[in-house]
Amino acid sequence: MTEFFEVGELSKAYPGVQANDRVSFSMDAGEIHALLGENGSGKSTLVKMIYGIVRPDSGRMTLLGQPHAPANPSVARSRGIAMVFQHFSLFNALTVAENIALGMHRPPRARRLDDQIRATGSNYGLPLNPNARVGDLSVGERQRVEIIRCLLQDPKLLIMDEPTSVLTPQETGILFATLRKLASEGTAILYISHKLEEIRDLCNNATILRAGRVVATCSPQEKSARELAEMMVGSSFSAPERPNSAFGEPLLEVRGISLRPGPTFGTPLKEVSFTVKRGEILGIAGIAGNGQDELVSTLSGEASVDSGDILVSGASLGRTSLESRRRLGLLVAPEERIGHAAAAEMNLVENAFLTGADRMELARFGIANWRKARKFAEAIIEKFDVRTTGAASYAGSLSGGNLQKFVIGREILQDPLVLVVNQPTWGVDAAAAAAIRQALLDLAASGSAVVAVSQDLDELIEISSSIAVLNNGSLSQPRPVANYTRDELGILMGGTHDIRLTAEESNDSA
Amino acid sequence: MIRLERRRRQSRAWALATPVLAVCATVATGMVMFALLGKDPVEAIRTIFWAPLFDPNLASYARPQILVKAAPLVLIAIGLSLGFRANIWNIGAEGQYIMGAIAGGATALALYPLDAWWIFPLMITAGIAGGVAWAMVPALLKIRFNANEILVSLMLVYVAEQLLASVSIGLLRNPDGIGFPGSRNLQHYESAANSELITGTGIHTGVIAAIAVALMVHALLRLHRLGFQIRLAGLSARSAAHSGANPKRLTAICLAAGGGLAGLAGIFELAGPAGQLTIDFNVGYGFTAIIVAFLGRLNPLGIVLAGLLMALTYIGGEMAQFMLNLPAAAIQAFQGMLLFFLLSMDFLSRFRIAFGTARIN
């Protein structure tokens, strides 16, 4: 019997980098196949060749025994390949049905399309109201739009690129049920992710890529997450260790801060209170857009609160400037690496100066000491293993993971009393993420207080002593990690809302 | 298929090459325009670019004039460039230039005919203060009400022009001027005159000031924290805020720098080449300086070169007007082309022209 889908010796080179080097793997019908690899390992290039966005230099692909060499995505789609991208391509102002019709070759009439959307949705447990405006949907629901758009083409091979990076555990559960049902009906699914536990849970087989080559093909259930990670990175790395120590005095106290929404900040903060003690890491969980940016900005001093107060070591901050907060020891690493934490078109010396000028005494009477700033940048690069050609490199030339190590390292080396990090490992490869988490744990162990705001629950469970959940601008009472179940966290993160919606929609369509 | 691809970062080679290319393209299109006007294009370009510098009969007059014209352009353009770098768009330097001249001139006229060494420095201070005060209007409105500084600063140019007209026929009119509009001529008031430092060279205090300001601003941008924050604000406002820059303060500083230097240029011009406040005292330096700032790539040293080039086209253009009978509008169109080509060529430093089909990586 011929293989359902086969990739043979596929190679693709870009100037200066061999993105794919004789990559081969095969899939059966109904198989859920994981594509695993660090950022830059060649996953995206491989998938883009399958989907017809990029043409291979050499090698071949066969789909159902026929040669598969799509000249563009629409050819790939007509042959039964569909892809759900990590970044959605939806128009917020249009309805679900309109968005789906836009992506179709010959869309059916509106009434029929609505029926198809409802039918496919209820069939696969993805209820959607075709007339809802996409702008009003949650991230999980938007992903459903993308998936249903794919399913309406009746795909033979469905490619999913990092689908769960934006989902709550409940939404992830719904997605997995859908994917399993699809697979049981014979659709092959190529599943790209860096979340190893998920892959072990969902996938039948895994192809592991490193530096453009296949380093292993295995059954992920038979390997531990750690073994998979080590194959992916090519070396063993230590999972972060959490020291077991009692906490000291409170270093950061947030007392009932509120922030009205404005042009810059869309979500209001409602009476947010918490305390972080010396040596403690408080994790703040929540889906993006629930007030994370607003909370972090009020802590950094970039936004001033309408009411409430923030205290560092017992001293009230009031409306003090960002610079004086830094001098007090309250440091912040914001979420956006480029354009907030760092400037792409400045080199690493200048970017080190960006937040380090005061505490590292890189300027006297306003005159920058660039030699000292260079030493500081080089220290960050060395201590945090930032892979770059040197301190003179532009921040924009670094990979996401390396720049994030630089950004976090820049704050940690300033010896903060309190460090606030927003999405510390967002879009960062596994090795860099592990290094960053370990650095945060070490920082807490050395006597600082850390606030980690993250969408990644696994991450928070791994590093935090206690977790609170931010939902629509309100923060739940922080509780020790051990006192939660994953489901509870998911429900707090906004899962309740989703489940209710799901039930209503199911009734509608029934 | 031809496509545009965004460059990962700005190409340094292109950043240096674009002003040169823009000048070449301006010369080429200018020649076509002059030919269409029935003039000898080679002769026209020669008169604009070559005669003022090297023609044995004209150079001795033209060369000093180039410095006289370049000094205010450079001073104003450097002030504006600080704002433009930080995305603060002061378009009203012309008004700030007028207000600097009025404030400095009024100071001198109030003290006439006192003879003291401190009069000239006092005038300069008043000139700067006048420009800063005028620029603070858009600054405060932007800070307080988020009003668009482009519109406010531009509108204030017309207010300043009306004020200039008013004082030159009213408050500051020369009492000995037998009813003619215009103030006393400051060139004839020794303590207030901004005269040539070396006879026959065109070098007056304003020329020295322009060079000094260029060097100081260059150092500010390279070495000082404020300069760093201005550069950072232009690249990313959020990064600048994260580094501790107060955006309101930055707005005030950048507009003040633009206004102050425009005011400085105004008082140097009034006390020197112009001599007296008249209704037509201003000749558009404040607007031309915007072109100069961009032609110099918002870099203080580049602006010095750009100011000299622009002054050359002014002087050469004047010569072409009276020697070849070219209409003044043609010269203005020629200068406009320079900005047009510069901005369009600037695109090449940020985008790459690619041939063939899209490649996504």
C-alpha cells in the first residue's frame, strides 16, 4: 500500500542558511503527526513547502500516490491540504460567515453557507454563530472560524501551526476532541507545537527537526517530555528547580489599584490587590487582553493609577516616575520585545543603556558612558548566553529567544528588588525558555520578589509559588499553586464564559 | 513582477546615496523643465550650480551670499531635526523665526541709541526667547489637549506674519523714517548690528553659531541621554517611555529647540543681512529649512552640507533669473523637485525593489 502522504529528501536553502536538509517523513490517513522543533529548526519552511507557499530546491512529495508539487496555496488547497495559521487572517468587522466566504474559491449562497457552518460546527463540537461579528469573538472562537473554514474544504491533510498557544485548557480540550474526531474519520493532521505534554497527549507519531534536519522519528507516548525536549535541543538541559524556602518580608504591595480605560489602555483595572514577599514568585495567569498590559504599565509607571497605591518595601510610589521606581528597585520587562522593551534599530549597547542607565550608572550628568554601557551589554550577553555576533548587533537582528534572554538578563543584572515580567517566554524556543525560567527562580532565591504575568499555565505552575488570575481587569485572590487544579485555573481564566456560550450555541443548532 | 520588500533595517549605503541620487534626478528633470521653457538646459544648470562658486566675475559676490543664506537655514533645520527625529512635527519655524526677529529687534530698538557691549547678547537672548515662546503654544496645546502640532504651528505662522506687518507699520516703525513702513535699520546701530566678522567673506556671528550648534547637537545626539531619548522616541515611542523619557517633556523640549533656533536665526538675520523689520522681512527660510533638514537626513552635520547646497540653489537660482530670464516659479519648482526626489528615493533605504515572485521566509 502506498503511503497517504510522503515527504522525501526535501531541501530548501535561503541565503546563508540551509532551512531544510533532506527532510523525509510519512503519514498515514487518520494519523496525527507532530512536527517538533525549536524556533528556526525548519518547521515553518517545511510546512510552507507542503502548503505551496515556498517551493523546495530539491526532493519530492507524494499525496495519495500522486506527486505533490503545489505552485501556490490555492493548488495545495484544491488537492485537499488545509492549514490553520498561528496568526489568524480574519477581518474583525465582518461576520463569521463573511470571513469564511472570503477564503473560499466559489462560496455557496449565504443561507446555505450558514447552514454548512452550523452543521460542521455541531458535528465537530465547534459551535459558532455564523452571523456573529469576528471582532466580538474570543481568541478560541476565532480559531474555530479558521478551523471551520478549513473543514468546509473537506481536507485530507490538515496542518495546525501552534494552535494552542492562545487557548485556555478548556478550549484546548475542545480542540483536541475535534482533532481526534477528524482523525478517526481519516483526515491526517500535521500538528506543530512546542508544548511537549500536548504532543504526548494527542499525537501518534512525531518527527523532530533540528537545524533543518530530521533528528528522530518516534512515538511521543513512549518518550518523556524531557527526552523529547533533549532530542529537540540536541543537548540535555536542566529543568528549572524550585528552591523550598520560606519567604521574607513583603517587597511589593499593590493596594486596590484601579485604572479607567483610555486611548492607550483598553481594559479597566478593578481594585487589583496583591502582595509579593522576598523570595516569592507570584504568577498572574490570564488570557491576553484581560488587563495584563494595563497592570504591568501601572507597576512600571508608564500609566498612572486612578486610585489605589503601590508600595515597594513599604514606601508608597504614588505617581512617581518610572526612573525613580527603577532607583527604588522595581524593574519591569514588558511583553513586546521589539518596540517596547527594546528598539530594533538600536544596537545592544544602546539597548542595554535603555533601561540600565540609572542603576548601572551608565550616565553621569546625562553624558552617556558608552564604554561602560558596552561592558554591561557584554555582561548580559555572556551571563545569559545571548547568541549574537556581538554587542554592536542591532536588537532587530536577534532571534526572539535571544532577544528575550537579553531583555530579561538586562533587568536581572541590575539586581532588582522587585522584578515584573510580562509573558517572559512568549514565542521563545524551549532551551531559551528553560534558561529564562531558571533565571527567574534564581533571582527569587537570591532574595528578590518576582511577578510573572503569563498566558502559559505550564510555565506559571513550574515557576510560581502562588498564582492569581486576571480576568477582565479583576484579579483573583492569589493562592499557592498546590491548591489549584488545572481546571480551576482554566475556569478562572475565563473558561466559564466559554463553556456557557458553547452550551447555548449547541442548543441553538440542535 | 516587480515588488517592494521591506528591508530588515535601513541600509546605510542607501542612506548616504539617496541625497546624491536625489540631486542627480533633480538636475535631470530640471534640465527637461528648463528645455521646455525654451532655455538652454546645460547653461541653466551651469548658472545654478557652477557659476556662484567658480565664475570669476560672480563668485566674489556669490560665495559670501551662500554663507549668509545657509546660516539661517542650517540653524532652523537643526532645531527642526530634533523634533522630526522624535516624531514631533513643527512646521511653523517660519513664524518662530519672525517672532525671534521681532522680540530681539524690539529689545534693540527699545535701547536705541544706547551704546553698550551687552546689547547684542541681550538681543540674541530675546530672539531665542521669542522663538521659544511661539513654539510653546503648539507644545502646550499638544501636551494639554493633544492638539495636532502640525496644524497649530503652521497656523501660528500666519499670525506671526500679521504681527510682523502690524509692528513694522506701527509699534516698531522708524520714527525718523518720514512715514515709510519698517523699523530703524539695525545695521546702522553699532551695538546691535550683526556685521561681517571678516570683511568680504559673509561670515557673521550667525554663521559661527550655525557651525557651533551643529557640533553641539551632534554631540547631544551621540553622547547625551536626552539625545538618546530623542532618537529612541523616533524609533519607538513606547521604548522611549520605557527608558524613562517623559513624552510631554520631550515634546516641550523638541518644540522649544526648534523655536529657539528659529528665533536665533531670525535675530541674526534682522541684525545683519536684513537690517530692518519690514512687512516682507521673512522670505521662507522656516519652510525651506524643512527641506534642508530632510536633505541632511536629520543629521546635524548632514544639515550643514544640505544648507550650503540649498543656499547654492537660491543664489544660483537668482542668477538664472536675471541672467537667463527664468521665471521665479521655475526655480521654486526646481527646489520642490529636490524634496520630492529626496523623499521618494528615501523609500529605497527602507524598501528593496525585488523582481520575481514572492518569497516568504
